[in-house]
Amino acid sequence: MKDPREWHAGLKVENTLKALRRNGFDAHYASTKEEAASLILEMVPRDALVGLGGSITLREMDIPRLLAERGNEVADHWAARQEGASPIEVLEVRRRHINSDVFITSTNALTERGELVNIDGGGQRVAAMIFGPRKVIVVAGVNKITGDLEEDLWRARNVASPMNAKRLNLRTPCATTGVCSDCSSEDRICNATTIIQRRPRNVDATVIIVGENLGLCRICLRVNKGDLGVIFWVKEWIIQVVR
């Protein structure tokens, strides 16, 4: 007998793929990150300028190295920063994302209705997902699938954003508390929120769901009891109870 957990997870993925296709996206499933990486390389021409959104998922899949080794020109602002580029130089790399031949990124959350929710500090990632590049490829682990937009937005604000703020050593309340307080910090990471409900016009967009947990949130469980919210994060890991 098939494990009920695997059966339920499989239904969730299948429902999401069907919804994405109804919403106009080219949608695929890859059982492993290696399989997903191979699929991405098949979609990207060797002479393409490839923009990479800021994404832990892409690094876990080794996408920057795989593209560079086969000769693609890669606009990677994370790599530029690590190599000592100035803030102005890093900004210029970000600007190239908009005009790239292929833009590859992950998503903060993905609903079973085939909707993509993202929150950005600077906005170039969410902008490039909607307009500019000739092709957009979005890749997400199964852990990023949620039930609906409300859950999607909650995940983006209270899971992805605090973890990104912590990773970037930003001085925001969420980098300490682990939850969004809708702050006014100069380092605020939640400045632009997008909900892509259907494939944007004139955009060749592909979404790849990977049958692994990828990105900042391996496991995320939220339980409400009265005014008590329990957030359980597992990666390196943090357990917090907040009022």
C-alpha cells in the first residue's frame, strides 16, 4: 500500500500542475533537483544571457556553476557581490535581469490554484518575472506549495522574508523575532509584493516543481490557538513561540 503521506503530497503537486497549466503556464514536475537542473539546461540556449534571481533554491541546484561551465553569460548579482563588486556595479548586474534572454528564479510561495506570490526589497526579481526577459523559468520545491493566497502571503511574509533578512544580516525586527511586523526599517525587505495569477501577456513562462524541499523553508507549520501563533522552522534551525 502506498504511504498515505506520499499519496497526499502527490495529489497536491498534481493539482498545482493542472492549475498552472490552466493559468497559461508551461508546467513540469521533476522528482529530484538534478532532474530539474537538467530540464532547465535543456530550455536555455548556450548563447543566452541568463539572469539569476536571488535564490537559495538555484544555489542548492548548482545552477550558477552549471550555466557558467557550459559557456552561458550569467548575470548573477550574488556572485558579483561576493567577488567584491561595488553597490553600483551590483545594481547594474540586477538591471541586466530585465533584458536577459532567460531569467531563472524561484518563488516565495505557490498556491494549489497556480498562483505565484513574491515579496522583494529592491523589486528587480519580481519585475523580471513579469516583463522583460524573453523566457522566465520559475523553480520551486514542494515545500513552497500552499493552499491559497492567504496562506501564500503568510508564508512569504513570515517565512521567506524573515529568513532572507537574517541571511542578509539586515536590521529589521523580523530578523530578530522571525515574524513580520510591517516595520518601517530602512533595511525593510518587504517593499514590493506581487501576485501572478495567470501567465503575463507576452511572457514565455515555465514553472518547474521539484519533488524535494528546497530553499529557505524545509518544513514550516503554523498553528493558531486563540491569539497564540506557533511557528516551527526547521533547517539549521529555529523554534520560536510568539504572541
